Amino acid sequence: MKIKLATMTAVIALCASAAVADEVRVYNWSDYIDEALLEKFEAETGIELIYDVFDSNEVLETKMLAGGSGYDVVVPTGDFLQRQISAGAFQALDFDQLPNSANLWDLIKDRTEQYDPDNAYSVNYMWGTTGIGVNVAKVTEILGEDAPIDSLELIFNPANIEKLAQCGVYMLDAPTEVIPAALTYIGEDPNTFDVDLINKAGDVLLAVRPHILKFHSSEYINALANGDICVAFGWSGDILQARDRADEAENGVEIAYNAPKEGALMWFDQMAIPVDAPNPEAAHMFLNFIMDAQNMAAASNYVYYANGNKASQPFLEEDVIGDPAIYPSDETLEKLYTPVAYPPKVQRVITRLWTKVKSGT
Amino acid sequence: MKRLLIGVPFVWLFVLFLVPFGIVLKISLSDIDLAIPPYTPTLEVSDGWAGVAAFFSALDLENYIFLTSDDLYWKAYLSSLQIASISTFLTLLVGFPIAYAMARAAEEWRPALLMLVILPFWTSFLIRVYAWIGILSTEGFLNQFLLWTGVISEPLTILNTNTAVYIGIVYTYLPFMILPIYATLEKMDASLLEAAEDLGCSRMQAFWLITLPLARPGVVAGCFLVFIPTLGEFVIPSLLGGSDTLMIGKVLWEEFFNNRDWPVASAVAIILLLILIIPIILFQRNQQINKEAQQ
């Protein structure tokens, strides 16, 4: 994959120098858009859309910091966006070219300001929570009817996870999301920079580590849907997509998602334009297209993630806007915390801890 | 003209090996920074001589010293060496009989057999590794087959373990082992074996005394072709391996992508290269001395 990506970037870099005005290159998360929207954009604007995907913020960030990625629109998560803005990776948006930005939802804009002051560099694409997806039948078979499927107890209490190991547990390979969850489990501030507390959260993870089959940030969608695994700690919409795929396959697998009741991480994926984007004008057109109320609603209806677009809400299907796992109640919203960007020294502690959690070394 | 031709491999080595090595070495001596690119100092050629001087005065070895402060790196190197050695041995074990059978097959069959070995290369490497996920997963073909035949009653957990990594590596690198061994065995003079049997050797003895020593250059070449890429392998362990499969390729990825620490990542890469190159140079020098001694 690395090789493929490298050649891809090289090819893109070569082409970028000869960028034509009728091309826009978008780099978004995998399984994150209704492909029909991409065709609609091409039909409406006559601009050729080249759409690539990634499955980790780290990969995107490395491309941004290396410079010359050749992409016009990228979609980093809030805390990563914040760091990339300070590295000078993005250009300020020209809101005159974005009339649809009037559709944005103030509630979300207020929360994304902590990453992007005045929301000058980015607009929200989707947001969601990080929580627990379960194969209901398998988990209740093992832990009984009152299995704590809406609690961090399910994945961080060794007594529970030890039993669940027989049917397979996956966890996100994203230290900046799992470590805050472990901090929440032991009753500490999920956003702490205190290395001792972070190591205490590490002890929780080290205790459950032997029972986790794999740390991975995208494979769990299929694994859950196929019934290969029974528990995944992952992103809300991905787990709901797994639920959907299992329904479509009619394989008898029933998936449920819950944001942990102790408090869950709320993340924001923000669309931004790299400072060296070959075609910023087309990039603005793409952003404006996505912020159209109906287009945004179509995207959410497809991927089961909430969006930051107030005007899109009347167009959302009932199983999206009416599902508290996607649009949480105000009461739950209160309990959601937003992550912060770590300084390099703390980041190193976290990465090292994560390696220890994953490999035991 | 002759000199020009000899020069081609040197130009190749210089452009595709020495220059990138120099760049990586340079980054390994600099410091992490939040910028594009994320390290400092960068070489400012536009400042002329002063820029170059400033660049060199700021270089130090702290990234290499850092590598010694954490046992993770040594453990990852050792674990990679172990995985690479075992995989090479397993590939040899599987590859030698195949190459031997191919070389002993009727002459008109050989091109077809050779084709069959090369054929998998026509499919993307990534797709072939993904196919193993489908075969090895708990609900995968292998488990379904074994359950159906009644060999096992509970599905085996193979995917996401080191076993899956070994299977993936042996499968992927098998042609690199078969081809050089086949090439040496095919060239072997069959009359040597006849002579050995005339002189009272059993077929087994003839194999040990004649075939195996003559196949040695092919075996050595095959082992190098498998061992070297396996040591730095990243794709197979990350797709088929479990979270506890510790390999230097993964550590390098984490330094580069999670810590955004290009300098430390480069230092890891330089050490990996040295670990590879020094034994190879020593081995080749040894071979050379042996050869001269024989002559």
C-alpha cells in the first residue's frame, strides 16, 4: 500500500505542475460519501473530480506536512487540523465563493472554533462520536441479557473482555481516541497532558490488550457485518454502516452502536484547502457544492454520520435524524468531550504507550 | 565506449541508492519541527555558503542516541531478524523441492512450469495478500473447509497472528526462491550424477554430495532475495499480522506517521540499512576469499 500511495503521490505531483482548471482532487476518509454525489458534482460543474481515500489522520497529516500533496480538498479531524493550521498547511477560505456556508450549524461552528479560530480555514463535513459497536446476539449469549453494551465497562473491564475475546474484539488503531476513553473509564480528565495519568490509562489498556484481536481503523466495518467479530470500539457511522451492510446481506447479524454513557469523544472532520492546492477555485466550488442542504443530507443519509449543516436537517431520513446514536439528545451532547492537539513531548509518550499496548514491548 | 557501459550501473547506484541515502542521512541528523517539511534545519541553498555552514553546524547525533534509550528499537530489529530468518528457512524448505522437481521435469514441460511460477506476479501483490484475508479469517474458506471435513470442530484463529505472516511471506516470496535455485539446477550436468552412481553412490548420497553443493549459489541468491525484503516488510505484517507482530517496518511507520518525527524515523532506517549491508559485505568478501583459495 505504501508503495502504491507513494507512486500515486508521485504521479499526482507530476500532474499537479500541469494542473488544468477543470480538475479538482479530493482526499477524504474511506467509506465516507455517497458516490452518486461525486457524479452529480461533475455533471453540475463540468469539473473532473478525482477522489482518493485514506483511513488515518496520521497518513493525511504526513502528506500535508511533506507538502506538495497535489490535493485541492482534504478532510482532517479537528485536533489534527489545528496542528496542520499552525504548521501553515492550509489557506484561509474565501467565504465570498462559499454562499452555502450560510447553511452551517452554529452549534457545531462554536465547537470547531477551538481547533480553527473564527472557522477561517475549514468547514465541517461530518461529526460523530467514538463508541462501542456490538453483535447483539453474540455478546448477550456470552455476557447475558444485561451485558453493559452502552458502557466502557464492556471493553475496559478485563472480566468482560476476557470472555468476549472468544468471539473477537477490534479496537481503533487511533491512540488519540482510545487513550482519552481509557482516561474517562478511570474517572480522569480525557484531555489531560499529565504523563502519569496517561500511563495510568495505559495500565487499563495493557490489562485488556491480550484479549483484543486487532487494532485497526477500517477493517472492523466488514468484520462486524460478516460476523467475524462481536465487539468493535470504533466510529459511530462506521458501526452503523456495518449494521446496514449486515441488514442488506440478510445474514442474521444484528449490530448495535452506543456512545459510552461515562462520556464519549466527539470529533469533527473538517474540509480544508491545502496552501499549495493546484486549483483552489475548483476546491471552493466543491466545498460549496457539499454545503448545499440537499447534497449534505444525501451524504449523511448514505454514511450515517451527523453533519454540521443546519439547513440539511429537513432532508435527512428519519433513521438518521431520529437516531440518537447519530444525532444525540441535548443531554448526551452535554456529556461529549472534544479532544485537543497534544504537544510533541506528550505525543511521543502517547505513541510509545500505544506501541506498548499493541505489541507488548 | 567500454568505460561508458561499465559506468551505467554506477550511475544507477548513485542516483537510486546513494543520493536517497544521503537525503535520509541528512534528515536523520536534524530536529523535529512543526512546519513544512516537519524538520529543521533545512538546507537553504539560496543563502549561499552561509546557509550551508549554518546547516552543518546545527547537525547532531541526538536521534541516534535516542534510539539507544528505548529497548523498543532493538526488540523490533531482533524480532524482524527472527521473522525474516524463519521465513527464509520456510521458503527454502518449500521452494527447493519445487525447483528440483521443475529442473528434473521433462524438457518440454519446463517452460510451462516456469510460467506457472511467474504467473501470480501478473496479479497485484496487494490483491493476493488481501485474498489471504478471505482464506484465513475465522469465517474464511480454510476454516469452512476444515469444519466441513470434520478435521476441526472450532474455527482456528490464524488471521492476525504470526502464523498468517509466515504464510503470507512464504507465499509472496516463493518465486524469488524457486527461480535462482531452478536456474542453477537446470544448468547442472546430469552426467555428474551418472558418474556418481557408477562409482557406487546411492541416489541419496549423490543428492547430498553432488546436487546440493552445486545448487549452493542458487540457494544463497534465493535466500538473499527473500531475507532482505522480508526484514523491512511492512505490508504483509500490517494486513495479515496481529497487533503483537513487532517488526521494524511498523516501528518506522509509527515514527514517521504517528509521531511525525521524520528525523528519528530516518535514523531507524539508516540503522536498518547498516544492519543489512555490513553482513552482506562480510559474506561476499568471505565468498571471494573462498573462491580465490579454490583457484
